[in-house]
Amino acid sequence: MNQTIKREDIEIKIKRQEGPNSPARWETFSLKYRPGMNVISCLMEIRKKPQTKEGMKTTPVCWEQNCLEEVCGACTMVINGRVRQSCTALVDKLEHPLRIEPMSKFPLVRDLVVNRSSMFESLKKVKAWVPVDGTYDLGPGPRMSPKEAQYRYELSKCMTCGCCLEACPQYNPQSAFIGPAAISQAVLFNAHPTGKRNASERTRSLMVSGGAQDCGNAQNCVQVCPQNIPLTQSIAEMNRDITKELFGFLKE
Amino acid sequence: MSESVAEKIDVKHFYLRRIHSLLGVFPVSIFLVEHMIANAFILKGPEAYNGVINLLRSLPYLIPIEITFIGLPIFLHAVYGIYICYTSSLNLKSYGYAKNWFYFLQRVSGLIALAFIAYHIWDFRIASEVFHFEVNYEAVRRSMRVPWIFSFYVVGLVATMFHFANGLWLFCITWGITIGKKSQRISGIIFSVIGFALFAMALQSIIVVRG
Ligand code: HEM
Ligand code: SF4
């Protein structure tokens, strides 16, 4: 299979917006093809000479990037209608002309830059950490079995990129749903040998409006998660913990 | 104070969603199965079928039973179901995965089922009380012989049975019974078989009654 067909020009349509309250517009750019290009290198090329296909001068496109190897999540955007990291979106493997938009579920900052701080707020809501602060050294914690470690490792790969929220039909302005990422992180810390002690607090934080119950099982999250995190399994796992919490009164 | 009130509303919403899920199965799905079995007496002829109808209608406390175990649960499930539809959005064009289609169809089938059930309850339960006629084999036959009513029943049954089968699949996830991919796949197969079987039963009944 020869994917690297020589192309004369690449056409890229980019959704532009100066700021949160400015109107959005589409601009088309035309670039010389080079082998091995990804969407980020296209954006860099445009930055060198910000000029539309029609020859109109324009501003350089704003975007975020960091690791360039799909582990930081900073360069997440919607490419050809599908959310993904732009660093691993290879020009040779995409349908042309390219259509690039910012994620739609987060407040827009400018062009392809969005503000994902709501994801951090969600992590705080579910207490996605192990509280070990104290006045004296507690010594080493309990050990983890390799099986537990393997399971937790998969969940720990979340990079807060936002793909799962962008693709989730239950994550929208009419709904308070917290989304798959934070639920999975609560499961991650509930499965920690020391974090377990606060499991009930985390579980209860998801028994509210917008909690785990608002998942509608469209299961797009597992399809788009670049880290292949078993998000639907995490949600169902949390649902089971919530059911147990719900029937906790029977123990009394 | 404002925070504690907000928190209470917050928590209430969680309970409402879980109650919605529970009502979908107990009693609504259970009643649906019972109802299809009762209808299947059509296959045994007019006498047997009328006998079942008369038996059910002669139950003591009929009205309270109908309201508590059938009417109110469907009504509450439907009201909250409509609210769930409002909190949903669609992105099938970008993410056309099978499960995303099921998510969409669960909502659409719920709305179709609501229209169907409303008409059905009017036609075979309330209208007979208002206009004082008897619901029996003959009355069902008369209705089912009207082409548009029969077609509406087929559409309504497809929607209801899909909603029922996929709903049981969802229920198992909502309550944390099926967690992993494999168990969800297996429950999917089991509920598909149950759904198709119940649909076939219902279809046979309304075809046979036409005579
Ligand atoms: C024959 C009558 C019905 C039966 C047997 C039934 C059964 C169920 C079941 C078992 C569920 C799964 C609960 C869960 O998600 O945990 C469900 C979900 C649902 N039902 Fe119904 N239902 C019926 C009628 C309706 C009606 C009239 C509506 C009105 C719109 C409706 C709307 C919904 C919605 C929106 C869900 C989806 C919940 C989700 O996926 O998050 N249902 N139903
Ligand atoms: S769970 Fe996956 S898709 Fe969601 S934020 Fe984390 S890495 Fe991204």
C-alpha cells in the first residue's frame, strides 16, 4: 500500500475566530506538499507566510502544542469532523481538503485554542488524588499487586486531552454531565491501595446532578480516546460502586 | 443555606435518574412481557382470549393495580425520559458508531413508544369506559383490520421492543451489573434474542387476530 502519493498542493480549510466574542469564519490555505507532513507542520508552514489561497494577507493561526508525540493532549482539535491530536494527524493519511476546527465543547480562546480548565475543575470535584498530608511520616504505603498496577496503569494514561468529552453526546450545554475522563480518574484513585480509604468520598461526588448516572452509553468515548483507556468499563465500575453505596444503609 | 439547597437538588437528580432506570424494568418491562403472554392467548381462539381478558378485568382492586403498577410507572419513566432526550445531543455524522446509533434510537424509540402506548391505552382501555363498549376478540379484530391502525401497531411494536431490549442492556450498565466489554457483549446477545422473540410473539398475535 503506497500511502505517500506525491501531491502538488495541499488545501486546508481552517475555522478562524479572533476571540471568544468575535464571529467565526473559514479560511482556505494552499501549501506545497512535503513527505511526512502532519497537521502541526502545516500550521507552522502557514505561520511562515500567513496568506490565504486567494492571496489575501491574514493573521497566523493560533494553536497549542507541546509533546508532539500524542501524550500531552495540548494539540487536540477537530480534523475532518473527528476529534484527535493534530501531531499524529498525518497529511498522507487524511482525506483532502483538510478541514480543521477547534473543539466545540470548551470555551474558545482564539482560532484552534480552547480553554480546558473545566476538566481540571472536574478532577477537583471527584477528588482525583490520594490525600496523604499529615504532620509526621506515615512510612511506606501498602504494595500493589502487578495485576492492580497493570489495571491502574491503563487508566493513569489519561492526558486530559478532552477527546472523550468532545465526542460524548451527553456532554453538552443542556446537560451537567461531568464526562468520562473524570469518572475514570475517580476509579483510578479508588483502586489505589491508599486512595481506597477515601473511595466513598469520590463515589459520592459522582452521585449528584451531572454524575455517572448521566452517561447515556453512546460509548463514543472509548472509540476516540487516543490512550485507549477503557472508559466505558470505568463508568460501569463506578456505577457498581454507586449501587453499593446506595444500598450501604442495609449494612446498618 | 443556598449551598445546602443546591446540594439537595443536585442529589435529587441522581435519585431521579436511578428511579427512572428502575421503573423501566420494574414494573414496566415486566408488565410488557406479561402483556405479550396474555395477548398470545389469541392463538388459542376467541374463547380463550376473552377468558383471559375477563379474568384480568375481574381482578380485585383492578384500578389501583393498573395505576400503581402500570400507568404511573410508565408515566414517570416517560416524563423523565423526555427530559433525558432534552439533555441529549446528536453527533452521528462525525461518530457513526453502532453504540452511538443505539443511543439515538433509544431516545427515538422511547418517543414513538409513548405515542403508541398513549393511543393504545385510549383505544383499548379508556374509550371503552367512555363509550361503554366491550373490549374483546371481536373489538381487537376490528381495530387490527384497519390498515393504518395495523401499520401503526407494527411500527409501535418495533419501537417498543427495541426500547425494551436495549433498555435492559442499559439497565445492566446503569446498575453496574455488566462492567467489561465482554459481559456487555454477552448481555447484548441475550437481550437481542429476548427482544426479537417478544416482537415475533406480538406480531403473530396481531396478525392472527385479523383472521
Ligand atoms: C414500553 C414501555 C417502556 C419500557 C419497557 C422502557 C424500558 C426502559 C428501560 C429498561 C430503560 C433502561 C434504563 C437505564 O438506562 O438504566 C429505558 C431507558 C430509557 N427510556 Fe424507556 N421504557 C419504556 C417507555 C419509555 C417512554 C414512553 C419514554 C419516553 C420518551 C422512554 C424514554 C427512555 C429514555 C430516554 C431512556 C434512556 C436512558 C439512557 O440511555 O440514559 N421510555 N427504558
Ligand atoms: S480519557 Fe482519553 S480521551 Fe478522555 S481526556 Fe483522557 S486521554 Fe483524552
